[in-house]
Amino acid sequence: MNKFFFVILLICSNITSAQMENFTLSNRQVTWNKVFETPKTKEIIKTEIENRNNLKITSITDNSIIGEFSNLIMDYKKAGFSYMGTPIILNETNKFSGSFKIEFKENRYRATIWNLSSKGMSTTFYGGGLGLGSEITTSLEQLLLKNNREEFRKNAYKVNGKIIDTTFITLMDYTVEAIKNDKW
């Protein structure tokens, strides 16, 4: 019976750690990495990045594109959550910015995102005719790590990580072909 529980525990721990595979922790900083396979060239992907309003290229080398993004809204709906089931810091009233790097190899590229932070969301609490306002700002580390920033929170992927991961995949996925003929 003890062996059975040990096997179940082992399986559950592997499932949990596998879901955090796109997030890495090094020197108390969280980065997100994902490899995409595509026949598209660096030039085609560069053009697609330039056509997006919230992405800005800051430098280009032989095998990489480095840039920044801004006004990113987390896509909690695509991640399978409702407005009420989403932490207030990740709903559509909060906008995020950060840095990205895309490194190219033959028929694939690796997207990396780091330095994620929110611009600050204004909140106001009313009580007894008085309003108290404040701004909520956050970083990727605050959303996913424990207070001492040494390890991921126990349930980091359950809500926050899943929403962030889904949003970053959507932001960095250039494998889908755009429809060129829009005639219905």
C-alpha cells in the first residue's frame, strides 16, 4: 500500500514540474523560454514582429532579434479562466511590459522573455464616503516565486503560471500562417 502511494506521489510531482518547464529560475530572476519549430526565416519573423503594435525591436544580430514589449494584457480566457477566477493583478485592467529575445537555428527558434513588470493598476476602495487609492505593480518574480525568491511557489502554475505561459506562447508564436486571402 505504501508503494502505491509513493508511485502516485511520484507521478503527481512529475506532472507538476513538467508544467513549469517553460519557466526557469536563476539568480532569483525568472525567465520564460520556449522553442518553436517553423520553416519561416528570421526575415519573415522580423517583419511579423514589426507589424505588431506592442512589440519593438531594439537590436538584431546574425542569429537573434532582441526587443521589448509593452501594453501586454494577460489572456486569462485563452488559458481557461473566467474574470472572477483570475487574480486581479492578471486581469485586463493591468498592462505588462518586458524584454524578449528570439534566437534562430535551422527550422526553429527559441523565444525568451524576462524582466516582466506591470505598469501599475489603479485601485480605489470606498468606505464611509472616503476613497483610498493606490497603484498595484508587480513583476514575474512576485507572481511565481516565494517571498525569498529562492524557489517557485507550490502552486505557481495552477493559475498565475498557466495564464502567463498561455499569453507568452500567443505573443511569441510565429509558426501560424496568416490568411492572405481575406475574401469570404
